[in-house]
Amino acid sequence: QKEVEQDPGPLSVPEGAIVSLNCTYSNSAFQYFMWYRQYSRKGPELLMYTYSSGNKEDGRFTAQVDKSSKYISLFIRDSQPSDSATYLCAMSASDSGTYKYIFGTGTRLKVLA
Amino acid sequence: GAVVSQHPSWVICKSGTSVKIECRSLDFQATTMFWYRQFPKQSLMLMATSNEGSKATYEQGVEKDKFLINHASLTLSTLTVTSAHPEDSSFYICSARDRVAGGQFFGPGTRLTVL
């Protein structure tokens, strides 16, 4: 079993839809949870950074962490064609020193105009 | 803030030559930087963790003599692909950890093609 599981997609939605992207994990030591967006042939861009459980909102993006279920989500409201990209979840037990982020495989999202 | 640059953005070289890729954190200090490799439509594969002023830690299966990493300052790490071969052709991405604010920020990547 992988430490972090993420559905690779592709996920196709119409413009304006609410998108839900998810990851599950097995390591209960994870405390930091991140979502990255990666466009083709570009480096990943940090979208959301959360610590422990709860929700965090930034514009059209909402990140949720449920540590009891070992489940994290990213919601995108009013999705736009420009949101079409691969979304990677990442998590770590610590965000200092040499602790590595463990990445999901990424979900490819296509928002259709 | 939190900008990471990479240079060059793409490089084409002949088999047997060495290629150096630079990774810089432009507006923050990064005690730790990471080097990844990514094949088309695949996820990131961590190659090594680079610490300022000390030797890099390589992931299992990554040849340290092939992929030389130097983290000479709090804002610069370099990856040198020595004696490159066509199978080394890939997208190489670095990331830097902001030691004050937290978070890990990625560079734009370097596309290496070895002929």
C-alpha cells in the first residue's frame, strides 16, 4: 500500500462546476498537508498549505483535512478552463529540516468550456 | 514571495557530456533543497535532498556519482548530470524549503535532452 493514494483521473467537468479532489493516506504522523497545481511542462505551484485538521479557504479554493479518516480534499468552486492542470497532494510529518514531502501521483483535471 | 528559479530552462547535449542545472531561491533562504525527476505524465520522483554546507542525501537507486549535488549557499543548489546518456533525458525540478515561513516551493523545471 502506498503512503499516499490519489486517483490519477482524468477528471472532466464543465465550466462553472464544483470540483472535488481527494487523497487518502496511511501514516498517522502526517501533520502538514499541501496541494500543488502543475501545468504541463511547468514546475508545481503551491496552492494550499495546511497544518493538522480543519478547513482553509483561499478564493475559489478550499482545503479540508480529516485526520481521523486520513483523508484530505481540495474543492474548486466556479471552475474555469484555466484550472485544467494536474493537482498533486503532498504531506509530511514535519516541515523542517530534511523531512520529505510525500506526494500523491496527481489527478489530471480538465475543465471544459 | 517564495520564488524559485532554475537555469537553464532547457538544454540539449551530446551523450557523454556533463550538464549543470542551477536552482536558486530568490526571496527566501533555503537550508534544504530537493531535486526531483519527472517523466511525461508521471508523478515527481525524489532524487536527493540537499542541505546547505553538507553532503546531499540520495534516494535509493539514484547514483550519487552520476548526479552530483552541491548546496553551496542558502539560496543556491546545483545538480550536475555527469557523462549524460539518452536515458537521462527527463524533466528535472528543484524545490526549496522556506526555513522561516515553511512550505516547499518549486522551480519551473529544466528539460534535459541527451542526444
